[in-house]
Amino acid sequence: MAKVLWTRKGAIGPKPRAGHAVTYDAVRNRIVLFGGDSLAGSLFGDTWEWNGESWAQVQDIGPSARAFHALAYDSSRGRSVLFGGRTASARLGDTWEWDGESWAQAADSGPVARSGHSMTFDSVRQRIVLFGGELQELLNDIWEWDGSRWVQQDEQGPSARINAAMAYDSSRNRIVLFGGASQNQGLGDTWERSGVTWAQAADFGPDACAGAAMVFKGTRIALFGGISSLTTLPELFGRSWEWDGKQWTARQDIGPGPLVFHAMAFDSARQRIVLFGGLPVPPSVATATDVRGDTWEQFEAGQSAVPVEIAAVDAAPNPVQAGSSSRITVTLAAPAPTTADVDLLRDLQLFATIQIPPQATSGTFELSIPASQPTTTVTLTARSGRSLASTTLTIQSPVTVTVVSLAVVPNPAARGQIVTVTVEIASPAPEDVGVLLFANEQLAGSIDIPTGATSGARNVPIPLVSQTGAVNLSARSGSSRAETVLQVT
């Protein structure tokens, strides 16, 4: 196992803070930071981005100033999603989205107002998942955000808690949750969520703690910091831990030092964990002069620094049935000069790394598709340095429905306009299903229909470069299909 190293960056950026939130925008290769508490009687409502070398403040118009909110990146829609948090006098329950240029409030209903909750993005279900937090009492409810609405999930999972660490392992398609606090005491249990089913995976490993930070770093879950108790005389931790799906492993502890209420994200393009801010002393005794405002990066010694040129990436079979697997093959433009590491991304979420040996021109990876995966399309990308190649993989659910109609509004529509495509089915969907959408016989995506519904809709932008004229649209599920024609003016 490669040695884990921390390095402190000398960049000038956000003011010192704790209780802030960060996430990684995989489209623009930026760490996004919002909010936090100065411990000087003021909260922050600023937005910053880290490009690997420097911080830049990008916006101060958007969500109100707050702390102990949650932020997660929806790679299927290219949006950083923020929910909740607290001010000096109230908990918040609003939902905001950041597209890289501006904030937009997406909802003011859904989960009850809260702070200290946990959020991550499930790239298989293509949902933001929210767990727990605190209002007047501790919570353990589970909610999913699909880009337009919050839906509470009827699941049994971890006990009620605040300030738990949570991240999505896209190599095993699991949400991993560790610790948090109940009755002000740190917890040390590890839970995993596969689909909509939770299971306790371990009750040993890192010290029981709350306020730690956790990310998925391509092959393993990484956790850092935390505090043993939210009351008097607690212990702060400054050790790095990794979870491989079976056990926790302690890594070196030379780095930022003990911290709590810091924030971390994984920069998959640069293969670095980025950590900012936090408290090096217990919150009960901390003052504004204690709050940290430094930036650290964690990486593994011996990481490949020699990129290769990628010629193509393919998947077979394609389409692939849910519950089976598809073999991903990466082909290089020339033989690898040394062992080459090629990252694989699913809708811009890193889920695996292929090692291609010296002088070889290709490598493969077996991608398992969960049986619960609804019909959908995903973009698979192979990446080495700045070299990229992508392909579209269609996943078909074994559950099919009878499609009765397909409509598009407005029609006609102009180039650059957004149209709403609606599909209706003959009877209520027995479970969440996806109906494939084709434009001129080219796969254009899928339309989700939730359990019990008889219709689903999707907003589709018409590119400015589109030619005018008739576009033949069809919706398909198994052998059933419906068609319509869109006139582009």
C-alpha cells in the first residue's frame, strides 16, 4: 500500500472558518466551498472555488449565511446541491443549486429544517441522499433529491445522530456512513447503504467520533479527524483512516493535526484529497483566533505521473441488462511506456482505475450493474492526464412497461429552446422504471417514471447547432414504443 502524504498549500483564500461544506465539481475540476462559522459572531455566505493552485471567490449572492449545512455534487446534472444548515437563531430547510456561475433556489419544501446532517450523491440511482441531523431533536430520516423534488425513503438504517461522516463508494455502489454523535457522545459504527437497504458493516475501526470528514478517493473511503464528544473535555483526532469495504486501516498521522468541523473533497483529476479549515480545539472552548483557514492536500506517494494517450473506451455488452455486467475496454493510441493508471468515471464520478502494463495497448474492467438499477444511460469516461475518451452505456431494467403515447411541448420549438418530453404508460409502474428516449434513432437519454405513476417527463435542450426540420422522437420499453415528431425551427 502506497504511503499517504499530506502537504500544506500556501494559497491565500477563504477566511478561517468551521462548519463549512465543500464538494468537487467534476465537470469544471473545481472544489466548491460555501459558508461556515467564524466564531467571531458572524456566519459566512460566500462561495469559493479551488483549482489546485489557488482559491477564487466566485459569488456572494445566493444562499443566506449559514453553518453546518451539507453540499454534494450531482454529476448527472452538473449541479452542486446545498441543503439546510443553521443561523444564530434558526435551522434552515431550503435547497439551492450551484451550476458554476450562479446559485438558484431549487426548493423550499422537503425535509424539515435541520443542521449537522449528511449528504452524498448515489451515482447509480442518480439521487442526492440526505441522512439525519438535528432540529429540536436528533433525526435519522432518509431523503432523496432527484433534481426537482425531495422524497422521503421508508428505510431502517443508522440510529438518530448529528455530524456523521458519509460518502459514496462508486466502485462498490455503496453509501458509507461512519460515526456522528448521539446524546453528545461520539459513535463508532460503520454502515453501508446498497440501493435502499442499510446494513451495519463494522463496529470497530476509527475512534468513536463526530465531526470527521470523509471522501471516496477512487478505490477506498478516506476519513480524517473528528471529536470524541460534543461536551466538555473531549479528545480530538488527527489520524487518517481508510475503509476498503471490509475493514478500516489506520494510515500515517503526520498532517494537519487534530481537527473537527473541517471539510474535505476528492479532486479526481489531480488525485488529491483537499482539506480546508476546521477547529484544532474543542468547540466548547474555541474562540475566533483558534479557527483554521489553511488548505491541505493528501496524496499517495508513487502515484503515476506519466499520462498516456487514450484512443477509445468501449463497453460490451451494450445495452446491458441490470443484474449482469459489462466489460469496459480502454484502448491506448500507443503501447504504454511504463505501467499506466487510467481512471474510469461514470457520469464524471470516479469509480475505478485500470492498470495497463508496460508495452500493452489496452486494459479491461468488469462493471457490475445492480439488479435494482432502473433503465437509464450513463456516460463512461477513461482519463489519463488531459487525455479523455467517452462512450454511452445503456442499462436496461428487466421491468418493462407498455408505452401508449409520447408528447413534446412546445412544438414547434426553436434552436436553443428547452422542450418538455412526456411519456404515458398503460398502467401504474410496478417500480421505478426508465423509458428510453431516441431522437432520429440515436439514444438521447431516458425518462424516469416513479412507482405507481402512469407518466414521466424530461426537459430536453435543443442545441443551437441543431439543424432545422423534423426530428423523429420515440419512447421505448422492451418491445413497446410510441413516436412523435418535433419540428425544430
